[in-house]
Amino acid sequence: MAIPAAERLQTELTRQDLDNLIFGLLKSADAQLKLEQTVVEWSNGRLDPANAALGEFRRFNVESQNYLRQFFTALMVAAIRGRSNG
């Protein structure tokens, strides 16, 4: 179902939906910090800590994407429901 870009959406979201948005943003920030740590460790020649930080970055990044996907899925489902009820 296509929703025009300029159309205002009336949606109802749960607290869990908003939690998913917050957790996604927080995990993204955590991932950025781990990526920064990876670069610092690698540039200082500490490969084992760099590899560990890179693994954490990847995990946080995947978690962030999953939370954000859940939020945007809920948002679109709510928008489509609101459109069909309106």
C-alpha cells in the first residue's frame, strides 16, 4: 500500500514501539563508540583489543538495526491501519 509522501499519518504506537526507537538510537551510539575504540586501538598497534572492539561494534550495530526495524515496522503497520480506518 503506497502512502503519499505529503499525507499526515494518524497512528497509535505502544510504549514498546517507542522503547524500540530509543534502544535503537542508544545502541547506534554504543556502536559508534566501539568503532572509535577500534580505530584508536588499531592505530596504536594493539590488534587484539582492536579486534575485540570491532566485534562489539558489529554486535551493537546489528542490535541497533533490529530495534529500528521493529520501530519502523510498527509505525508503518499503525499508519496503514489508521488509513484504512479513516
